[in-house]
Amino acid sequence: MGQRVGLRQAIRLRKERRRRQFRAFRKRRELELVSDRTAKIRRNDILVFCTLRNERVRLPYFLRYYRDLRVGHFIFVDNDSDDGSREYLAAQEDCSVWTTQGSYKASAFGMDWLNHLLRKFGSGHWTLTVDPDEFFVYPFCDTRPLDALTDWLDTYDIRSFPAMLLDMYPKGPIDAVPYREGQNPFEIACWFDAGNYMISRNWYFQNLWIQGGPRARMFFPDDPWSAPSLNKIPLVKWERSMVFASSTHMLLPRGLNMVYDDWGGEKPSGCLLHAKFLSPLTAKVAEEMVRREHYAGSREYRAYQETLSAEPDLWTKWSEKYINWRQLEILGLMSKGNWA
């Protein structure tokens, strides 16, 4: 009986993977090339894939951060920005840019576009799929470049690497201190929740599901299970057979989601420092409430709009001030596992 159930699940998952691959292939027609420098991609380059809209002020630091980690090339999908994001990225020698006026919601929240580009350009490369407000932190990132991690992962034939999304926030009202272009966002948003996280297991996709942190306690206090998920698998050695099934929360084939140790040990993991709670967040929320292009009828953004009108302070006496990755490991939010 168990074997028949397992076989049925495998067939359903295979169909789901092919369906998402077909969606991505079909949605490629919505992408218009702006600047193609993919011929410069070298065989061992680590590639960043990113979808964005109106993030011009964030881009200089975002690019500098990942260049410092030795990312070789950036592939962007610009979703009809009107703030100069597209033009700025098109002028960068290590960036290839596509634009689209297509619906973010109807493209599986941008993942159809990225799945197509990952298949076309990411195959055979280590790929890092992140948002413009996500900054990857991994063990020894202060002394070892990203290719040191991927070389180690290659040695042990590990194809995917997880990172918990860690919401960072300032002390005081979110919009109180204006963010300046090129500034390290964590000079302002330098606090985080050390605890207050719920972890469960998704048996169908075999991934962990993490919720909690400041978004759960501040924006979903009466229904924390409706808070955004914080589990991500951003770093993947991409192959043509792969596809993201839900943002970067989970992948197919589902074996890529088993990034934890069933036997009670610790596998290496990282964090994505999430610089969402900075000015001009209130203006961004107002724009997205008009567009209504986000998950579950923009439920998350409705919660932001209702709470931000009171100029809330996410900081509490239990908040921790960010120091470095070793602090996150001590707190149990990431692990170096057996990578020494």
C-alpha cells in the first residue's frame, strides 16, 4: 500500500514539475530583452537571478554586496519599473536585463519568468535567486567568498543550500530614518528577533516550513499561521530538470528540499538578511495595494497598510542587534555544520 502511495505521489510531482516548466516556457514570450551580456558568463561563474520593480535606490548596494562575494553575473527581470531601475541595470557590465509588463501575480509571482531564465542560463552553474532586499549570509562569509562554499558543496555533491529569511528592522518607526542610495541598509535596520519562530514539516514537498519573527507578532498577532513563510532555498546548483515550485521556498525534484538532518544533526545553512522594513516602505505598500499583484489577494500588504498607519515600532526589549554570522549560529538561526 505504501509503495503505491509513494508511486502516485512521484507521478503527481513529476506532472507538477512538467506543468511548471511548460508555464515558464510559455511565459518567456512576456519577456523583452533590454541588455544581454550573457556571452560574458564564464563556466564557473556564480549567477544571481532577481525579479524587481521600482528598486532603483536599493540597487547600488545590492550589486556591491554580491560582487564582493564574487558573484560573476546578474540576471534581472524588471517588472515595468518607472523609477530608472531598468536603465541603471542596463548600464552595468555584469548585468543582463529583461523587462516585462506582464502580471507578477499571473506569472506565479515572477517565478515563471525566472524559471525560464534559470533553465536557459543557469544550468550547470551555482545560482543564487534573491529579491533586491535579501542579503545572503553563510558560514565564514566574512573571510571566505561564496565560491569557497560552492566548492565545498560540490565536493560532497550537495546541490542545494538553505537560508532562513531573517527580518531586520530599525529601532523606532520604520520610516523615521530615510534610506540613502548606496547605504548599507543594516546601518539602519540592524535589529532582529532571536526567537519567536515556528517550524513544521511539509510532508508532500519534504521541506521545512518556518514562520514567525516580527511580521508574525506585529502584523499577524491574531493569526500567526497566516504570516509569511521564512524558509528559502536560494542557492542551487541548477540543472535543466529543476524548477522552483513556490517562490524560493521549495523546488522540484523535491529531493532538493531535504536540506536538514533527519537524525538530529546539523547540516550547513545560512540566512537571508531581509531589509524590507526601511523607508520608503509606506509608499511601497500604498503602490502595491493599488496593483494587488501579491499572494493571497495581497493579504500581507493589507496587514502592512493597517498597521503602518500607526507608525509602529518593531523593536522590543527582546530584540537582538546584528553583529555577524557567528552570532546567528550561536542563536541557532544558521549552522556551519561540518564545514570547517
